[in-house]
Amino acid sequence: MKSEKPAKLKEIYSSDEQNIILDSIADGVFTVGKDWHITSFNRAAEEITKVSRKEAVGQLCKDVLKADVCESNCCLRATMKTGKPIVNKKVHIIDAEGRKIPISISTALLRDSKGKLLGAVETFRDISVEEDLRKAIHAKYSFTDIISKNHRILQLFDILPDIATSGSTVLIEGESGTGKELFARAIHNLSPRKKQPFVAVNCSALPDTLLESELFGYKAGAFTDARKDKPGRFRLAENGTLFLDEIGEITPSMQVKLLRVLQEKTYEPLGATESLKHNVRIITATNKNLDELVRDGSFREDLYYRINVFKISLPPLRERMEDIPLLIDHFITRFNTLQKKNIQGVSEEAMSVLMSYNYPGNIRELANIIERAFILCKGGLIEKKNLPENIFILKPDHDENEVVSLRDAEAGYLLKALKQNNWDRLKTARQLGMHKSTLYRKIKSFGIKLPS
Amino acid sequence: MKVALSVFKDSISTVFDVSQQLLVLEINGAGEQKRTMVKLETIDPIRRASQLSEEGINVLICGAISMPMQASVSARNILVYPFVRGKVEDVISAYRYGKLGQAVYALPGCRRRGYGGSRGRNRGAHHRWRG
Ligand SMILES: Nc1ncnc2c1ncn2[C@@H]1O[C@H](COP(=O)(O)OP(=O)(O)OP(=O)(O)O)[C@@H](O)[C@H]1O
Ligand SMILES: [Mg+2]
């Protein structure tokens, strides 16, 4: 595999002075000879690729960089062939630890003082932070953003592509923070509609009349303030996917309207005289048990069957403890890039606390715990003392033999978290990573009394 | 048993996540029986993994592979030898004699991931074939 380094290049580029200069550059830089073997490799390049200079020099550049374009469309080859530099081309590499990293590449020819071609130089920059932000802004999440090795989730992965291509309605059930929206977006992004919009509406956030105009839009003059036509979310999601979150919260009259829209594939904007056809795929989500709601008569059975062609049930985090270390790793990597920190992981002690907690707010709560620890932890490992106090309470400090039911334990957490936040329910909900309506519901069902 | 190598020309393809061709070896107690080329249809990790599984692959030998891709392939009960490089014939014979762990077959800087730690323990021992 290895070839002899051309003596001349070695002379020029392995000198200490050259390395010092190269190492002072913040971007990754490497040079290759005409045979594509690496002749120099700076410190930033080591950091981005996780390959050391010693391991890299003398190797074929594609083996070191491991970019998705190396075989199909090599940047250096193009530059060597045309003489033209490439500027800021976005590609992905896989580092030596298996992380996929977006980088921006530039290339140029390398000549000696007499103009003789020596090879080429490539500079590259880790653009994960920009990419992360772009993803966050456009919410372009895909499968690869769903972290799990839980067998139930892996089974879902198996059928998700088929569900996605089918175009049927999908109902996603799961507690707060279990990833319902993430899955909804992944389904959209796997479907033939992926280039079309994904529009999310939280049905519990709006009273009926507002929800109706939000979904279906209105015509000018439909009511006093309606000066211009306003397109509804159905219109905005045309040809794409409409995600109706908290579907269990809609009123009986809204249920009737939605049923018609689904059956007839048409809807009427407020104040319109004609109905409009739509081509929108509907995905719904709920943290309630719709079966039960149907049984007790608060959710229409016919609507239930319409939205429930496929049902996906996301297990709560406490039923997939094996995902906790994976998710922690994932969030640490994310916050390291976003906050330009270098936290290495969590200490063993902290991990055992994190593993014994039961996460009523599920993955969002875990993410919040890690984000909070980042504020308190300057570097190295996240320690026990960086974790919020309320997550320590699972360990019953009374009789070891007394079995505490999950429900009691959860009520205990809530109570403690509420106390910590001076009974501020919004703050508590945020800390636990649950929706405030979920918190209210739990407070009620546990019969927790708030001081007035 | 079916062993798949992700190939580009006469070498292991550098990045499995985007590679396009698989060389599939069918092996039984008597040795290698048959070779076929299979085109990989998608770069989506889930679908790629399900294609491997539909082809009945038991072992995948490949170049650099991202963690989500490796996780979805492993989830199909396919044994993955990641971060391998080299000429196809050399790699096949290294696999055959249980020598894939040698440094020459690892991408630069990637021995830790491919063969270090718990991931790599006993790798190959169960699947080595005697021809
Ligand atoms: N398996 C996962 N891997 C990585 N991140 C995840 C996973 N599941 C959820 N998350 C993250 O956790 C957070 C909560 O997920 P999401 O908003 O999809 O949950 P939800 O079920 O819609 O919650 P809610 O009921 O409160 O609306 C998000 O930041 C999401 O990216
Ligand atoms: Mg949600």
C-alpha cells in the first residue's frame, strides 16, 4: 500500500518550519504529490479526520480523508487535470471514529519556485456547526438523526420506509419528548413528498375557531379583521405533509370537520363559497391513549380509523435504558460543536445516576439535563455534581424493601421538581422537558396540591 | 454463508456509505462456491441494510462506515468488518486466514475503531472458513 515518498517533496515539506506554519492555520491542510500520496498534514487536519500526521503522511489521500467524493469525483484530481482551483465545495467525510462530518474543501495546484508542478494542496474546514444550525432551521431531520438500538425502535426502522412510501395516514403515539415529531419528519423525508413542505400544527395550542382558520385559511371579509385572503396550513402543505400534533386534544366539532376533510379530500376556507381540493398527507401524533378516548366517547371512532391506518408507538425512555448512553454521547457531541467545548463524556458515578432515573420528560428531558450540565462543567467529564438534584430521588431513601410503584416515584419527582422551581409550573415543565399541558394533566392525576 | 465486500475497481471501496458495488462470495465447508456482483441501490442506511439482508449477506467487509450505517447493518445480524482497505484478492485471502486484523488492511488511523476494544473481540473466529 505504502509507496516511497518522493525525496524532493519530503525535503521541502517535512521540515519543522513548514509544519509550524501549517499548524498555525486553523483549517485542515494537506498536500499530495502527483501520485496522490500525502506529503504533509497539519494539526487541524489531524483533529478533523482523527488521523495523526504520522499515520497520514505517505498514505493515499482518499484513505486518510475518506470523503464521499473521493472515488466518484475527486477534487484534487479535477484540479490537477484542469489546473483550476476548487473553492468551498461541501462534502462529507467519515472520521477514524465513524463520525460523519460535513466539511468545506478548497484545492489548488502546488508548484515550486520555477513553476514546476509538485502536486496539489487541499484545505478543509469542519462545517458541522453551520450544518447543525441549517438542519435546526430547516428541521431536515432524517433517520440518521434518530439514535437508538432498542429492538422496538429498530423494528420500526424496518417498516418505516414502507410506511413512508405508502402515503397513508400515520398515527404516532408516545409520551412527551419521545421523538414523535422527529419520526414524523423522518417519515416525510423518506417519502416521495420529501421535496415538498412539511408543516406542523399543534392542535392543543389554539381554540377551535383559530385552529380552523389556521388549518383551512380564510377569504377576505370572512370576519372583521380579515382584510386579505390567508392561506391555511392545508394550503401551505399542499403536495407535502401536514403534521397534526396533539390530535387527542381537538374538540368534537373540529373532529367532524377533520373527518370530512380526510374523507372527501376537500376543505373550505372560512368565508369561501367553494371547497378546495387538497393533496396533503396527514401524520398525527398524540401523547394520549386514543383507544381509551374512543372507548369513553371523547374521540370519534370514525375519525380514529381514518387517521390510524398505520400506528407507531414510541416507547418511553425508561423502557429503553440501553439508549441512554448512546443518546448522552449524541447530545455531548452536539453541544460540544454548538458551544465549542470539549467535554469528554460523563463520569461513571454520573452515568449510574443517569441510568437510574426514570425520565418522565423522556429524551427531551435527557437533552436538557446534558445541556444544563454543559453550563456547569468546564471541561473533562460531566460529574454527579453537574446533574440536577431532582434526578437523584429515584433511589428510595427509606426502606430498601419497600417497593415504590412507578406512579409513586413519578409523583415524587414532580413534587420535588415543582418545589425546586417555587411551584412555577412553566419552569418545571421546561426543566422536565415536558409540555405544560402534560404537566398540568399529571399534577391533576397525581392529585398534587399546589400552594395558592 | 455469504460474505460481501464493498468494492471499487479492484480494491475495497473507501467509503461504504456511498459505495455502489458489492462483491458477494458464497462459501460453504468446501470453500468458495460462487461470486456475484450486486449493485447497491440506495445510500439511505436503513434501506441499504435491508438490501444486504435481502441478499442474505452474513458478513460485510468494507471501508470507512459511519456509525448510523454500521448500527443499521449490525442490527440485521450482519457481522461488519469496518475500515478495511486493500486489493480485493488480498483482503479475501486475509479474511480467509483470519488476518484481516493486521495493520496493512486497516485504513490509516482506524485500527482502534475496527479492531480495538470490545467491538473487535474474536472477530472472524466464528466465520472463518476452511477451504
Ligand atoms: N431517538 C432520538 N435520537 C435523537 N434525538 C431524539 C430522539 N428522540 C427524540 N430526540 C430529541 O428529543 C427532543 C424531543 O423530540 P420530539 O420533539 O420529536 O418529541 P415529541 O414526542 O414530539 O415531544 P412532545 O410530545 O413534547 O411534543 C428533540 O430535540 C429530538 O430531536
Ligand atoms: Mg412534539
